[in-house]
Amino acid sequence: MVAKIPVSRSIVVPSTPSAIVGVCGQVIASLEANHFGEDDVFAVHLALEEAFINAVRHGNKGEPGRAVKIDYSVGPDQIEVSMTDEGDGFDPDVIPDPRYGDNLFKPAGRGLLLIRSYMNVVEYNKQGNSIRMVRLKEQRKSSKTTAKLGT
Amino acid sequence: MAPIKPKVNVEYSGAATIVTFADEKILEERDIQELQEALMSVVGHSEKVNLVLDFQKVQFLSSAALGLLIRVSKKVYEQDGQLRLCNISPRIYEVFKITRLTKIFEIYADVPGAMASLPAEGRGTNEQ
């Protein structure tokens, strides 16, 4: 059973795409235990997947021996996740906007846009190898959840 | 040995080739690679294919899945075919809107709507 109290965990996983599956499972269970709605779960799940793929593919260059560290804390009103890879880092401000021009037709380059769209706070460390993301619980959804619980 | 579960179901309905994604989530690199092989195989089997992709079962997808759709779209239109998407859940439609892919994909509410939008000519290459 997942505790309905603020949860903080730190997990280190290898740079294999499937390694995020278990982490997502843990995070989603914590969100549900804290009555985050389905939109919140979808948003956080998507941000986790996209950030992890970026960390594995671009940060750690797909080398399974390099690790990705994930720190997350879930409280009653928000979730905060940090994800750090062992790469050299990058400048997120130079990533082209995938919504315009020829970029719209490119098969890649949408991960960071999605993360920024679904999370309330997105910031990188100075080196550019660690992303911090925060999502606030959607109020309308949380009140619906409360109503469903009959409280 | 575990049974092999198909990633897509393919149905030929008069003018159209309807491909339904079998999984709720289109996420992992390996799954996307398998899906790409399956879809490219369908597209590669006929000129001017009228492809309808049915997302009815799909509840979650990543940007990698969007990349797959773009690659399939290029292949379809290179062969003078047509591509329609349908039965996309509101949450996934939001992903298409955020990325502005609603500008390049033709999205319909359901399979009949998608099929009705297809051109009348050149639709019969896969008729059975």
C-alpha cells in the first residue's frame, strides 16, 4: 500500500529505455495515493518518459553503463521530480521549436516542448544535465476526486 | 514460450486499410520499432493506400510515437496515398494540439468519418 503522506525517494537506474517503467509505476502510485487526478497522472507520466528518453539518448548517449538518477517527492498539492544524467549537459534554450517551419515535419524534437507544456516549473542546472520539474495538483480535478470520495 | 501479441489489427474495408493499434500505451522504443515495421509493411504493400489509423484503444503515447506517425505519413504521401487518424482520446488530442501536429494530420472522430473523407478514386487497391 502506498502511503498518503509526502513521499520522497531517490532512484538510480541504468540507461536502458525500459528502466523508467518501474519508476513511473512508483510515482503514479504515489500520485494516486495523494488523490491527484487522471490529467495530473497523464501529465507527470508523459514528462517522466520524455525526460528519461532525453537523459538516456542525448545525455548518456545510450550507454547502458551510465546511470540516470531520479529524485522525486509527492505531497498533497504538488509533485517535484529531478532527473540527472551523466552526460556533458546541453543548453535547452538552443533547442529549436518543433512547432514551426520544417521542424513541424521532423520526427523528433518534441520531448522538451511536451515537458514544458505539462509541468508548471521546468528548469535545468547550469551544466544542463539535470532537469527539475514541478506540477501542481489540478484544483478542479482534486475537488472532483474529493466529491467522489464523499467527504 | 509466450504467445506473440500483434501490435496492430489490420482490416480492409472497401476503400480503406484500417489499422487499429492494439496496445493502450505506445511508448517503448522496441514497441515503436515493431509498430513502424508493421505499418511500413502495410503501406508498402500497395500504391495509393488509403490508411486509417484507429487510436480507439490508445490511452497514452510519447513523442517517439509522434515521430513514428510522421515517418508513416511521409511514406504514405510519397506513394500518393492518404492518411487519416481517428478515435483519438481528448488527452492524446491535446498532445497533438500542443505540438501543432493537428496542422499536418487529418484527424476524425471515428472510423466512418475518416473513411468518408477519403477520395473516391484510387481507393480500391486493397479491396477484398
